[in-house]
Amino acid sequence: MLAVTAVGMSAALGLTLLFNREEPASEARQAQCGRPALTYADGTPLGDDRARDVAGVHAAACAGDYDALIPFIPDARPSSLSTFTAVQIVEDWRREDPAGVKLRAVAEVLERPGVGGQGGLVFCEPDKGLVGFSRGTIDVRPGLGGMEFPRAGRPVDCSPYAPG
């Protein structure tokens, strides 16, 4: 599982490994979407930069537009353990999830308020997935920092991110 707080060392690599391998397709199907949640679970509004990132990722996921995710994924820096770029990560996602099933899940997860913590902001729905936005490090700018999806009928453990 990805830890949002370990973004600098594992986010880019982890993001590419979380998807099942499938044959490539040209584009994902557009999703029916509501509005992104632009507040924390306690009702506090997200800051402008964070709200812009959440809304942008939500819009890209709703549109089934992998390329529109690129600006929100921080490229790994040479000092980190991962060397994947945002473009490479998105190319892998498109190849591995051509129908956009996980993009639709991302959109749905981002429609419920998130929980902030030391590492950033996490949106989590056990039956749909987890989407984390990192606060960044000295080597990696803030942005989309990790995703996790249910596997083999097992829901995502959202308990570490429960409002408290």
C-alpha cells in the first residue's frame, strides 16, 4: 500500500504498480459525475491550490482523460528512488486501465470530503478506493501522490484516514 507521507520515495513507482495489466485501448469512457468535495471532513474549505488540484483531477477522471492528469502528478526528482515521470505514469495507466474503470472510481471518491494530515490530503471510500494528494517534499512538488483500489474483493482500509 502506498503511504501518502512517503511520496518522495515511492509515489511515482507505486502509482504505476497499482493497476492490473490489460491490453491498450485508445481512450477511457466518460463518467457521469457530481461535484468534487472541496472541504475537509470537518467542513473546513480546502486552500485554493489544493482545491484547484482536487477539482482538476476530478474533471480529468470524469472526462476519462488520462492526459489531463499529467499536470497534477509530480515528476520524480533525481534524488528520489523513483525515476518515473508524470507522462510515463499516465501512459502506464492508459495501457493498464483502458476502459477507465479506475478513473471513474477516482471521480466518485473525490466527491466526498477528504481528511488532512501530516502527509497531505486523503479521500477514501472502502469499496471504491483511496486518492491521496501529497503536501510535497523538498524534492517533489505537492500534487496527486497516490491511489489504491480494492483488490480481489477486499475493500481499501480507510480506517487510518477516518476523521477524528
